[in-house]
Amino acid sequence: MSGMRLLDRHMTLFSGSLRTLLQRESDRRRWADSPYAWLFQPYMGEEAVAMACQVSAVQPAVMSVAAVVLSPRQVHTSRTWVATLVASSALAPATLRRHHQLHATHSPRSPDAECLSELAEFIGNRPLVGWQLENTIEPLNGLFRNVLGFGLPNAQVDIAKLHGRQLRRLHPHIEASSRLGDALTRWKLPPLTWPSVVSEATASALLYLRLQREIALTA
Amino acid sequence: MVEVDLSQLPFTLMDEAGRDHVRRGMDLAYFDRDEIILEMGQPGESVFLIHKGEVAELDPTLPAASARIGHYTAGDLFGAISILNGKSRYRFQAEQECLCYVMPKALFTQLCRHYPPFEQFFKQSLSHKARLLTEKRAEGGVTMAGFMLAKVNECMREPLLIDASKSIHDAVRQLHDSHADSLLVATAGALGMVTKTDLLNGLVLGNCTQATPVEALANVSLVTVAPEQYLFEALILMTRHKVARVVVMEGESVKGVVELMDVLSFFSSRSYVVSLQVEQASSLEALAAASQRTPELVNALMAQGVKLRFAMDLLAALNGRIMSKAWSFTVPEQYHTQSCLMVMGSEGRGEQILKTDQDNGLILADDCQWPTVAEEMNTLTETLIQLGYPPCPGNIMVSNPEWVGTVSQWKNNITKWVNARDGDSLMKLAILLDSHGVAGNPALLDQVREALFERCSHDELLLSYFARAALRFSTPLTLFGSLKKPQHGIDIKKGGIFPIVHGVRTMALERRINATSTLDRLDALAADGRLDRRFADDLGEALALFTELRLRQQLQELDNVNPKRTNRVVVQELSSLERDLLREALRIVKDFKQRLSHRYHLEYS
């Protein structure tokens, strides 16, 4: 394998730390013969997936997840994956009901292999974007490791950081807020009217597109 | 976050499941300033619903200054027609940063299949859209239903029948018992009517006794309506025929009686009493007072969303009655059968809603001896000015001897004008063609009109010259939204009303159609086969739209301190649906002009 091709292959991974890089490379080798192998291949397309996740503070954890596909011109709100995950629906019915109503998800699903591989299939090997993505991904990765044995290998873009960087560039004296709503107002995007996971994912996708344009302009 | 707003047309034409489908199927797209969203000739792949930002619709084949033909803002929908037509007619370009919901073609076509009304919304002709607009306006709280939608059968009384051979005594007894003031008399062949006044006059002034049969007093020429006609039309009939009752007939059988008082109390708003005031006016002052109130009536009718055609009919009938009253106050009675007062121009077409200039003329019988005609006509003009009809700047008034003449003089004039064929003559012919008799003997006007048709309807050359004027002003489609000084607006009269009115007038001349109102002419042309019904309806709706926009403008100006009439409509002040309608209407005008130039060979002129 020539050096350039190797470079291409790993281009998307350069953003992470050396540790994650090694982790992913070893995952890729380990899963090379499984049906999940393609998830570890580098992505060459233009699409990305915006993620949002809400986890209840109480135990046992109830988690609502939304993933929305976006391309450079559009947010494909018609291609959305959304679910509330809980180990057993008998547990914590109040939290569950709250999640259910707030995020307008369907009946809760247990985070078993079937459900998680469905999500993995949905995301594929496309890069992930999200507002404070680490917080979103961490609990999900925990589930993935427990059930499937690997964490999500995708490249990740944290929009909060992107926003902070772009804002500092344009207005060095303004402190970047850590709230998504503030960022939306800052970039003149429609505000969040309903705090569901889907709308959070959509909003962060829009913000991502907006910032991409901003970067293209100022670059 | 960005919840798509589906509470407006056309999404209200679907059920909740359909809207849910839309909500799930919509994507969001971002467009930069000046980015082309949909290129001309490009196949339509999606429907766009603007959430934020502005989009311009451009015709790139035109020079830049006039390329803009449409403007869409938040909440507007575009791209649907491109899908239905297969490709986009124009270029859609973002004016500002835009956020649009995007509905893929597959979903759109699926929705069209499932919800025929939804599909109709996009395919429908202008008249449907206009109806939706009226309905929307009616929902805005005004009580249109009360006035416009009331049918005759909601306001009629049971018919009280009396046998023709019964005596006056019996009739009075029956009237008293049933608290009514009219009776229908069943005579041998036809129906007649007697009122309390008839009975009283018969007893006191006539030579009747209480035993005389009612048949002797019955009035057999009845004005009838059908039960499903609008109450409004009954009111028009009463005004026109100067009666206070109409009989409701269904086929051959009597269903009831509608009395003027009932109609008025049904409407029970003071504004509608104007027609009553006109009838009751016994002096010029009273007539002037009633005449002053017509703008108020127009305002009330418009606020209630009355269809313009009916409003125009009512106003034309009212104006006619006012003129005729003024005529009867000034002209001695012996001349009434020997002369005919005609109104011309917009008044003659019955399309004058607010009082504009008086355009009128007088036709005298050939054997008429009337030495003081000039004097009395001057008085009449003065009277009309008092009544609120401003003098005509072109001096087309009865006070001008040129517009007073005997039947043969008029015929000579027509011949002269037809031969001259210059601008002035053609204008006079057009004015005369729209004339409508309001007082005196209308048979005289019919003779003149017959001569006019005789002389003109086969003269292809004249028709061609005549039709040319319709193309004189360009359709302001291109000025749309991108005027140099937008506050000046577009001239709706030159750009929209005149081409339709004049084009239809030309066709009516060719086909010898007697009706003078443009809408009636359109009906007649459609019945004649000269125009297809759909196109005629579209033209009618377009005309109604222009007239309405102009009227609204004029009513606004009426409230201002210095009344200066303009025909300009400022596009920016219209709602998006109205803008859409206006654009569509102007397209129809453009199409009509093309047909005219094809039919009358105006291509090379």
C-alpha cells in the first residue's frame, strides 16, 4: 500500500488523539471479518450525521438519541433515527414518560444488539457532528462497547468548539457561550422552540452548515 | 427547533395523517445570497417552502431590469408548478440567505395522488384561487355569510293566495287576519298581486265597492325570483323594477313572497338602506343625501367580502336609479318617451363603483320637437354634479351639443367615425358601444346600437384598428416588484383593466353582443363560442381582481384629506397570495393580448 493511499485512508482520523487513532486501527483489524467491517472504513462521501443525546441523571439511565443525516446543502430531516433506550421499560416509568413526551419518541427500546446495530448501520462510516459531541457520544459509546464490543469509530466534529473558534476569529472579545440556543441566535438561525433530541440534532446540523459556509468565506 | 408551519394553504387541504407525512418527509436546505435554487428549464425535483429569507423569480431571457417577475418570502411555496410541468419556467434565486423546507418530488406526487384537493390547489385556475382568497377573508371575522350567502328561501314569506272572484271585503279581512300587506290573486291564466295600497286606492279613488272582485285591482306583471337565488339579487331586482315585493317561483308553482322590508331588516345594517332612500327621495336634496352615501355602502359591501360582480350590479342599479330620478326632476314629462338618456364608459358597462366622471349622452326621436333641450340638458348636468358625479374632462356630457342628437344624427355620426378611423373617432365609437340607457325611451338607443353593429361588425379593417388600442399599454408583469420607485406602484388600469375591457368590447362588437358589462359580454362570448368558457371565466376573475385592487386603493384615498385618484397598486403592500393572484391575472392578460393580436392581425402594427 503506497504512502499516499495510506494517508488518504487515515485522513479523517488525524483529528483524534494518538490513542484513539491506535484504538481505531486495532478495532478495524479485529472486526475485519465481521459484518461491521465497513463501519471502520474511512468515509469518502460528503454526508455527515448530526447526533444529539439526552441521558437522565437518575439510575437506571434512560437515554434518548437522535441522528439526522446532512449533506453540504441540506439537512435531511426526513432521514432521522430516533429512539429512547432503557434496559427495561418497567424501570423508572416517570423518567421514561418524561423522555417519551419531551422527545416525541416511539415506544422505548432496550439497548440490545439489534437496536444498536441498527443505529450503527444508520450512521455508517459517516463523520459525526454535534453540539458538545463528547458528552453525547460518551454514554452511547459505553452502550456500544458493552453490547457490540466496540465504540463508534467515526470521525467527530464538535460544533461547540467550531463555533467558539469561529467566534473568536470574528469577535475576539466575546466569550463563546456553551449553550446551543445562544449559538443559534448568534448565527441568526431559527431558535429552538421545543427541546427534543431531534430538534437539537437538526439545529446543530444547521449550525454546522452555517459555520462551514462562514469558514469557506473567511478562509 | 424549526417546526414546519402546516396551518396554512395548501396543507390545510390534507388530513392530519397527510400533514404528519409532510412533517416527516421534509428536509431543510440552506441557500446563500444570490445562489440559484432552481434554474430555468431544470426539471423540478422538489417543492420549496420558505422558512426564512427571500427568493426572487426571474426570467433570464429578459433584460436584467425587467427580469424579475415574482417575489417570495417566508411562508411562500414554490417549485410545485415546476414538478407538475416537468421543468421550471423561470429561475429561482435567493435574494438573501434562505432557509427552506424541501419536499422531495416523490413525496409531492404521492401527496397529490392521495389528496386531490391538494393537487387541485396547484393545478387550479385563477378563479379557484380567488375563491379561496375570498373564503379566507370571510373567515377573518366579517359576517359575509349574513349578507352575501343568504338565499331567497331564507327570507321569504308564505304566499297568501286569494281566489280572483273574492271581493275586496274578503281580501281586506284575509290581510288583516294574517298581518300581511299583499295577496296573490289566482286569476284564470296568470298570477296577480294586490297590496293594501291597491285596495285603498281602489276603494277611495277608484269606483270600487267592498263587493267588487279583487281581480279588478290585481297587478299581473310580477317580478319573480327562484328560491335558490341570492337575496342580494332580489334586492337588485326590486331596485331595478321599482317594486317592493318579488314573487318566489319554482318552475310554475308559487313558493313565497319576498318583501323589501323583510330584505332590509334581514340585512339590517343602515348601509343597505341607501337604495330605499334613493327610492323615497322626493327632492333633489334628499336624492343628493342618498347619493352621498354610496361610498359608505361600497365600503360595507367590500368589508363583508361581497363578490365584486354583485356589488357592481347593485351599484350600477343604484346609479341608474339616481340618474333616472335626477332626470325625472329636471326633464318635463312629455319628452320622456321621445328621448333616451344614456350613460357611457364605465358607467355604461356598470363597472363604475365609486362615482367617476359623468359620461352621458342624449338620443332624441327623429320627430321630436324640443326647443329648450340645450337649456334643460345643462340643468341636468349641473344636477348630476350636485349629486356627486364630477364633470367629464373630455366634455362627454349632455350639456355638450355634440353628444345630443336625433337617431339619424347619431347614425350619421357613426358613419363619419367609421370612415375617419382615427384615434378620436375610435374612442367615440368605443364610448358609444358601452352606452346603456338609464332614463327615457331605451328603444331609441337600440336603434342606434343596431346601426352601429350593422356598420361595424363585418368591417375587418375597422375591427383591426379598433382592437389595436388594447395593446397600447404594456403588461406591467415585468415591472413587478422591481420598480425604480416602488412606492409609485403599478398602473392597474392601463396594465390590466383596459386591455381586458377593450379586447372584450372589440369581440362584442364583432359578434353583435348587446350586453354592455364586460362580465356579461364574456358570458355571451363564451355562449357564442368565440371564447372558451374556461378562458372567459379566467378573464372575468382577473378583471374582478384588478377592479377590487383598484377599488381598495380608491377607498383608501377617499379617506385621505386631498382626494387624488390614482390607479396605482403598490405590490409590496399586498399579501403573498394576492401577489400570486396578481401575477397570475397579469399573465392571463398577456395571453389575451396575444389572442387579440392573432385574431385581429395586429402583429405588424
